[in-house]
Amino acid sequence: MLWDLVFVGLLLFLIPRLRVRGVVFWLFLILYSAGRIWTHEYRTDGGQVLGLQEAQFLGLLTLAIAVPGLLWVLFTRAQAPATRE
């Protein structure tokens, strides 16, 4: 839970500084997944999938989707800056 508060604070700090729409969403997924992988490394309960706990497996799966998603947003939308309404 503390990890969640730290990265939400970081994202709230970054929101006004980011010019490309969608970056905060992908950063949220990346940070949350990394936190799940890290925190569940120390837990002993839960099922196993391919030698990892379920939360770790889903975290890796989410990272496999979120990192390319962030790169796609950065490289395709960097030409058109976000507009504030």
C-alpha cells in the first residue's frame, strides 16, 4: 500500500509536466506492475504459474503490454502536444 501511495504521488507530480496524452496511464501500469512483482517476491502464499506467484506472473504480463504501449504513445503522439480543456 505504501508503494501505491508513493507512485501515485509521483504521477500527480508528473501530470502537469508531461506533454503527451496517455503517458500517465502507461506509467501507472508499469509502476503498479513493478510494485506487484517486488512485493509478492516476499510472500509465500498464493498459487504458482510457471514458477512465479500469480501476482508476479500477471505483473510481468502487464509489463509486457505496458512498456510497448508507453513507447508507442511517446513515439506516435510526441508530434501532437496535448491540449488542455
